[in-house]
Amino acid sequence: MRVVTLLAALAAAVVLAVPAGAAPQKNLVQTAVSAGQFTTLASLLTKAGLAKTLATGGPYTVFAPTDAAFAKVPKATLASLAKNKAKLRAVLLYHVVKGSYPAAKIASSMRLTTLEGAPLAITTMGGVKVGGASVLKANVRASNGVIHVINRVLLPPAK
């Protein structure tokens, strides 16, 4: 029985494997969820009503904080954001830029306007930094954009 299960799993893996250079099949949300390190982000996107937008629209570039990045945010702050949908949406939209910006398109010093409306500074001095957060992994491709993994949660400037 174990051999049959193993063979079935291997067959499924072969069918699901995407050849190098092929277009990704998963959208931004599916890609983030399957990565396993963005459960907090995925949960907050759903609470804010943004998961469908990032799953179906685009292309977008998402600067995605890991679960470890969200763990650095005080619990009271996260709880407050979860209760205030407008503020939660603003924080999450500050991590998203319209258009696809893989690492090759990012200049040494540039500003991109986020979906929240505020500019986000990107620098490449001492590694790639986005709004002060370090990019841990760049160019995670999705069918409707690209994800750059960052090490902290970004907060939009006060208005």
C-alpha cells in the first residue's frame, strides 16, 4: 500500500512540475500561501477584503513580510489593525505596487507609488532595501505578478 501511495505522489509531482522558464500557474495569493511563510499576511489579506484583488487583478509587485516579520509587530498593534479594516487595508496596500517589478527592473535608487497611495523608497546600497526592510528573497514569480520577501512589516507615512 505504501508503494502505491508513493508512486501516486510521484506521478502527481511529475504532472504538477512546471518546466523551467514556463509561466507560473499560481496567482499571488496562492503562491504566498503555498510558500508556507506568509500565513499571517494571507489571513490579514482575507480580513481586509484584499485577497480576491491580489488573486485576480494585476500585475502587481508585492513586498511580502514573512510570519517572522509579523511576529516582531506588537500583538496589540496587530489586534488594533484587525479591528480597523481601513487601517489594515492601508498597511497591506502599502506593500503592493501596480505593475511587475522583478529585481532586474529595480534601479539603484527609486520610488514606487503603492496602492495605498504613498511612495515607497527602494535602495540597493548594502543589499536591496524597501522602505527600510531588507529583501530576503527576490523574484518569487506568480501568474499575476512578483513577490519580494521582506523581513519586516512596512507602515505607511502618517497623513
